[in-house]
Amino acid sequence: MGMGGGAVRDRGFGSITDQARAEAASLGIPPTIEEVRRALASIPGCLSPNIIAERGDY
């Protein structure tokens, strides 16, 4: 986990990503890119700053 990951986890975002990873792992067949886009588009707000804080800027 990158720097700042603890702060992100404290606000509950870590549990969201952990839950998403577990759900994706249980699917067996990976979703298509279009399925991923549709799922991400349904999320209100913007998680980008939180993900960057957790993983670092690429």
C-alpha cells in the first residue's frame, strides 16, 4: 500500500476497494471492459483522489 493508504482506509474507501476485489475474484470469469465501465459509471462522486492517495500517482 502506498503512502496515505491508512487515511484512505480510515474514511471507509479501503473497505470499498477490498469488497470490490473480493467480489471480482469470486466471479470466476473476468468482466469485459464495457461491464467495468458501466459499473464504474454508476458510482456517484469521484474516487480518483482516494485511489491516487492509496496507490500513488502513476
